Amino acid sequence: MLPNARYGAIHMHSDFSHDGMDSLETLRRTCMERGIGFVGMSDHAEDLLPESFEEYKRRCAELSGDGLVMIPGLEFRFAGLKGLHLIALGLREWIAPKTPAEFFEQSRGAAAMTVLAHPVLTRYRIPDVVLEQIDAIEIWNGVYNTRYLPDTRSIRMVREVMRRRPGVVATVGLDQHDSRNDRELRVVLHRATPDPLAELKAGRFENVGRTMRLDSRAFLSPARLGTLSAVRGVYDVFERAQDRAAHAVRRLRSGA
């Protein structure tokens, strides 16, 4: 690990994922161009096997150094739990959980940190076993929440979980599949460290996006959170209208 790796990006996919457009080498180059010092990878677990995971881990290690640390990680899905994706960051060995409970059993000791990705995809229905054990909740996903505003319902979820588990943290995630589209979400550590994930897990970082900054607890005053919720609601209505219009145009062009 590098002693100056303060600026990072997590939830990033390479071509080890079926929908990832970039090789690990391309990601290394573009991240260094953007001043990113560490990357928390999260390729789709269903796209790898134990052998390919070992290659993945080896290549991440080989590409780390001279200004960038590539941290191997996988994103897991579970049958019957639509939209529930759990990320194991800093994964040191292959795991193959079939349920969220198995995910936590197997990642304990094998991963440095666990993250609940984009709660919006579950419609915020998260199993208790996840809320009781997850290290971090993604409050701003670059794809599903866009680069402009965080997810206020996820922020409220973090605040609720923190009442029972003060150690849980809030993170932003690029969910990047194509490096040509930088959604500009970063995690910035408070200090230079050779172990970025330890700093993230301890909450010693800040989330930075295009329009605002949030601390690791996603603290906002009630008034500010209310205003953000209202703006988020208007933005979401506008975005849905754009999506419907784009879909209508595609249907016209296809003659459907």
C-alpha cells in the first residue's frame, strides 16, 4: 500500500465483470490521470471462478504501486432478494455465499470491509441480517442516484442503523463500468495511510461529489435533509420524465 493514498474511488468494475468495459490496466491509467490514489474494486462475483479470482487478485497486486493501489473486491447477489448487492472490499480469498448470512460468515476474516450497495434497488427493504452486520451503506451511487445528488432515503437508513450500531459508515460509490464516464464521486481520507480500508471502516474520511460533501456519518441537519429530500424528489420526477421520453423516441425509431 502507498503512504500517500488519500483520494480514492470505490465500487468500480473492470472487464472481469461481464458488463465492464475497461481492463485493469486501463483503470490504472485513468485513475492516475484523475488523481485517484486507491481503488476499491467490486467486480461481479458471479462472473468469476476461484481460479479467475486468483488471477484477478494477482493482477491487482501487480498493478499497485507508483501512485495507485488497486484493492480487489467482489459484488455479490442473492437468489430471491432482488436488488440486494453486497460488496466485499479487500477480499483476500475466494468466497461463494448463497445467502446474506453466509456472506457475513465467509467474509469475516477474508475481507477488510463490507458495503451495502445502492439500497434504492431493493426499494429500501433490507434484511435485518444485513443491517446488523454491514460495515458501510452506500448513500450516493453514481449510476442509480446520478452524480448530482445523494439518496436521502439511504442517508436516513444510515442514521437509523447508527442508533443501534454507531460504527456503521456512509460511503459514495462510482458503480463505474466504463471509465469514459467519470461520475466524480470520491472518498477522501483525513490522513495519508498505507491502509485506506482501515481508515474508511473507522470513519476517518469524507465523501465528495459534484454538488456537495458529506462526512462518513452522512450528518445533515433536519432542515438541510428536508430541503435535500425535496430537491431530490423534483429531480427524480424530471429524470423519470426524461427516461419515458427517451423510451418513446426509441419506440418510434424502431417502428414498434
